Amino acid sequence: MSATVPTAELRKIFVVLDPQRLVQPALEKAEWLARRNGAELELYCTLEPQSVADSEAAARLTARTQAWIERIAEKPRSEGIKLSIRVETSQNWRRAIAEAAAASDADMVVKTSSPRGALRRRLMETADWTLLRNCQKPILLTSPSGEEVPKVVLAAVKLKPKDDVYELLNRRVIALAHRVSELLGAELHAVTVYRGDEMFYDRQKFADACGLPRNRVHGVEGAPYEGIAQVAAQLGAGAVIVGSAPQPARGSILGTTAERVIDEIPGDILVLPAT
């Protein structure tokens, strides 16, 4: 897809490059955004050499990677996109990505998603979860197999916000979803997932809160990540926008809704953090 992010306030985009990929979907999405917003790009790549203690080997690896990025940066630069390049070596490249993204002054992070499966994520550290848990910026996880331009955008909204933080996050997700769907010319839908012990699902009230007609809002009972994925599949949504849990709620081995849903949805996912 071309983009699933708001264009307002987008001055700088932090782009995570994957040295194992010939094609860089994250860079393609970031270029699209930069061309339309005048935003600059920060291209970042971290490497995990066999031994960072071998300074000469690490320097050679870094130089080769820098040259590779310079080559793929020729196209956006020729289009007038301002960009910078940063290459690092680290024994923990997943953590390095998260720390670099968090420290950047970029307004958004774009990374190619790496679906791993729920069990594997619970048993080992993965780059996507590490990034989501340690970087409080909007994060676009773009799918290599996703639509170029989605026809349907789905916003995931919490039915019964626990407090003002969740209430504000709901409003931000809804507002962002409207901007994204207008930008892409896509049809906007909203989904809420509830459990039996929660308040009764009032479809009209939910539709009014989302600013959508009744036939474009959906209520599903069950686990949040499963319900979101179910509706996304039914609609053929090419982009899903979901809010992330406030920091104190993070850290579960099972993962938050935003973390778990990335393995259930084949399209692009934009994660909006609570502030």
C-alpha cells in the first residue's frame, strides 16, 4: 500500500532497513510519505557481526552496508528527498533498533513487519515486539505482501475505555483513521471487541462515536486480537490502525493486543501509542 499514516505534522520518518532483504518495503512506504509531505528520511540499519571485538571486520561490514544504502538512496535523493544514513553494529540488533528509533527526533517509525507466530514471540525476543515495547512513537509495520493502495481501512476501538488515557487513545485512533482513509480514498470501518462481562454493545452508539454509518461498524465478542483479525479478514482490510497499551500495562509474555495482532493480519498495521 502507499501509506497508512497521517500527513499532518510529519516532518521526519525513521526508516528501519533490513540488510537481509533485496527489496525494502519500509523504504518504499517512507518515500511515498516523504514525497507528499516534504518530510525527510532517516535511514537506519544495524548489523550483528560475529564479533564486534574485531574492530577491522566490523569496520569493513559497516563500510559495505553504508555503500549499499548509499546506492538505494540515490532514487529518493534524485527526487529531492532529504535523507540521512546511519549504520551501527551491535550484539543485540533488535534492542539497537528500538533504542535508535526512540532516541530519534522522527515523528514516525516505518519498519517491514516480520511475522513470527505467537508461540515463537513468547519464547524469544523479536524485533517487532522489542520496537513496540520500547519506542513510544507511531509505528507503521508494513507488510511485504500488502496492497499497494488499500481499499479498506479498519480502526480498532476499545468499547469500554478504562480511564481517560484509553478514552483519549480511542479519539486519536478514530481521528487518525478518518484522515488516513481520506488520504487513500479508502472505505473506513471500525471494530470493537468485547467480552460477555462488559457493557452491552450498542451499535448505533458506537457508530455515532466513530462518525460512521451503522453498516461500517462491527462488534465481536472474544479476545481483542482475534476479533480484530476476524473483521479485517472479512472486510479484506489492507490497513489496520490500533492503539497500543499505556506503558505500565506492557511486558506480558502473552503480548498486548497491538503486539499480538501483527501476526494475525497480512496487511499493514499502524500502531498508535498512548500518550
